[in-house]
Amino acid sequence: MLNRLPFAAVIAVCSIAPLCAQSKPKYRNAQDVEAQGPDGRWYRAKVWKVKKGNPPEYELRFEGMPSDARQWLPETKLRDAGAGEVVDPEAIGAVIGAKQLFQQIVAHGRQGKWEDARWNQELDALTERFEAAVASIKQRWPNEPIADLEPLPAKIRANNELRRAELKQKQGAPVVAGAGAQIEGYYRARAQAADGLPFTLNADSVANCTQDLELLAFGTLEARVAKDAEAYPGVFAYYGKEDLAAFADLPYGGPKAPQIADADLKRVNQFHLPKIYKAKARLLAAQEALADGVKVLMAKGKTVDDAVAAIRFGEAVKGCQPSNPHVDARLSEARALLAERLKAIAPLMKGPFHREHLRELVAFSSRPTLGSE
């Protein structure tokens, strides 16, 4: 048909055709709508501008976001207000606020005034606010995707402590004379005990590990680590690849280890602590087997000494794992066995000896101190 029309008519038809293909916009300026974001979720929004086309496009202002954070979307990404579930605008504002706090921490850290007490206080205050903001989001909106924010508070704190420890070392007074060697000796003994644990942890294999477990009394050890970490925070953390399962609750210090000037403390950080905390993680996964080690020793309980050995092992397990849910029952059984063995041999004792004296001779009246039994 176009071949039969004059040239001017062809031009007219071609210029009108695009206009005919345009769709009439469904929404108008200032109208409330719901818009689908790039993450597939729906958000409350208000139409700011309308652009005709096929499909029409809309400049939107999203509720909960800054007023200047507008975005163009096609009509296919819009639906009527109230049509379905949307992201809570308060959650959007909370996430944006947390990210802004993180950017403030980054900007503050770039100043690098680690020797300035007031600057450090401001950094700690920002870190606390950021940590509280992330915790609040997790509590109020547990399904809000903030995987990028969740690990940041712990990493920021670890970095802050690391930088402060490095500053102490540069100032030349981080280690009291002889303190490094004393600390190294304490943790070396515990690392050797960790090495002494069997490769496979079961009731039979752990029953011969009483002394190792007594040295690895984590209730006491954790208090010592906390005290030493106050003086040398960069030492009492692990570095490299983050692995919470392998290192139990030893703090993660980041991918790069600090420069530790004292050779003894360097050994503590690089060798002793990894061994100790890896052993703790393994033992935590074998709580029931540890408690059953008491039963293994009780099965050998033909003498008073055997019963005492079972009790001592149970006490070592309890010192190593105060919250072990199985060990108390096993200890009660072992103490009952000891009482039975004492009762059996009591008639054999004559002269000035008394049954209670015998108990003092063959059983510990309190938890033994290693090497002084």
C-alpha cells in the first residue's frame, strides 16, 4: 500500500506509527504504587515522573530511602499499592543507616590517629553504634538479607585491637622483661597436653588422658587467656583463613598476622594457641564420649584405686567442660562405686585406723593439683 502513496504521505504514516504503538500509562504522578527491585522483592514507592512509551516508564521515589534516591522502572515492574507483601520501609532505613555508620568508621579509621586517646574513644563509640544497629536489624527483621553486614562488627573490633597492639610494640614497651617467657611456658604445657590427646576421641581412648585434661581445664584457661589478652591483644587471636569450627572461641584477628617482636609471644600465637583451641573444638564435639570414659574406668573398678581414678578422670572432664551435660551423672556413679569399695575393705582395717582416715588416704578430698598428689 505504501508503494502507491505519495512520498509526503509515507513520511506522515511513518511518523505517526510510533505514537500509535505507545501504551497509555496506568499510573499518574504522586500515585502510591509497589515496585519490584533488582533483588526480586517488592517495595512501597510513589510515582515522581511519567514517561510515555511501550511500556511506559516511571521515575519512583522509594519509601524508606533518601528523597534523592529515585529510580526509573518500566510499568512491568509496578503493581497497585496494597497488592501484596512489601519490604518494611523501616527495615530499609535501618539497613541504610547501618551502612552509613560503617562508612563513617572507615573514614574515621583512615585518619590513623591511633595514638590519640579521644580519637580512639570516638572510634569505639562508632563501632558500638554500628554493632547495635546490626543487632537491632537481626532482631526486628530476622529475614532481612544483611549477610554483608553481620561479620563486620567483630572484624572491626579485631582490627582495632590489632592496630593498638602494633602501636604498643612500636612504642617499645609492650612486654615486661621475662613476661613473654613465663607466658610461653604456661601455654607450651597446655599445647603439649593438646598434642597428647588421641587422634580418635572415644570413651576408651580418652580414659587414659586424665593429666592432659587437667592441664586443659578450659574454665581456668579462659580466665588466663582473657587476662593475657588485655596486655597483648594481638597475640591472643588467630590469623589467616577464618575457621570458627576449628578454633572454637579463639578470636579471629584477620587474614594477616601482626608483627610480634617478642619471640616467646610469637610462639604462643603461632604454635601453642592454635593447638590448644583446636583441641578444645575437638573435645566439644566429643562431650558424651568424654563422660563415658568414666564408665570405662569404673568397669575396671576392682579396687579403691580404680574408683579414685574414675573420679579423678570425671573431675578432669568437668574442669575441661563445665557445661558437659553427661559428666555429673557419671561422677555420681563413680563416687558411689568408691563408697562401695571403701565399705568392702573397712573390716580389714585394725588398730588406730578409722574408716574416714582410710578415705583420706586413698581419695582426694578436693580436686588434685597436678604434680602434688
